[in-house]
Amino acid sequence: MSTSSIANVTVTTQANVYFDGKCVSHNITFADGTKKSVGVVLPATLTFNAGAPEIMECVAGSCEYKLAGSEAWLKSGAGEKFSVPGNSSFQIRVAEAFHYICHFG
């Protein structure tokens, strides 16, 4: 089951806009200082770099992703997650809006 809402957080109101608007997110901070981002990727094939480990949680839509060093495209849909190692990258292929929460490790 995917996360439908997040309570008791501070939201940064200025959006992070990447790839000419193909990815838009907002940073959220929990009371304990934990940071995440919530956003959407519009139809495109994009490459993201990850400094710290990340878990991408799909809350709506779907995507295909390929981790650095892999040749395999894997699918992720609503309620599913995939992990990205730190100091790495991944490609994401989206045919319909992919809504996500990025959990930073």
C-alpha cells in the first residue's frame, strides 16, 4: 500500500524543478530532522545522481528504472519501492506521471 499523506512535517514551499520541469519535488522535514522529498516525474527518460542512499517509493503511476552498472530495466508501481545505493545513479523511464516519495538514507 502506498503512502497517501504525511502528517506533522514542515514543507519547503519553493519547488525543486529538474530537467526543464520533467521532475518537480518539495522537501519535507520531520520533527526529528529526517528529510524526504515528495514529487512527480512527468513522461521522460532521465538520469539522477544519488549522493546518499535513497529509497524511491511509488505512490501513484509507475516507472521503469535501471541502476548504474545494470543493463536491466525493472518496473515499479504504486505501493512499491526501489533502493538506490549512495554515490551512484539511476535512470528512470516514465510513460505516465510517476508520483513518489524519496527517502534519503
